Amino acid sequence: MSRRRPAHSILLAIVVVLRLRRRTEARSRLDEKFTVIIVLALGVLIAPTPVGQGILDFLPW
């Protein structure tokens, strides 16, 4: 299953970019909530990867 994570992450990243390109006025509240859920899922998928660890190391917490 861990071998498929990068593919899922890339697909979700593409979906997020396409959804965020839409104009804000054209989005409903349900559409915005769905986008938030997708972004959270993307975060969960990339968190244990080296890219996710690099982002965590980069943030000034």
C-alpha cells in the first residue's frame, strides 16, 4: 500500500489545484468543505513521506 501513496498524493494534488483555480464566487459552501476534506486527505498521505518530513522541518514551529 505504501507504494501507491505517491500516486494517490499526486492525483489529490492535481484535484486540489484544479478546484482552487475556480473563482471564489463560483464555489458553494459544500464545495469549499469538500475541498478542505481533500486537502486534509492530501496532508495525511504526504505527512509520512520524505517530502512531508521536509515540509515539517522547513516550518518554523
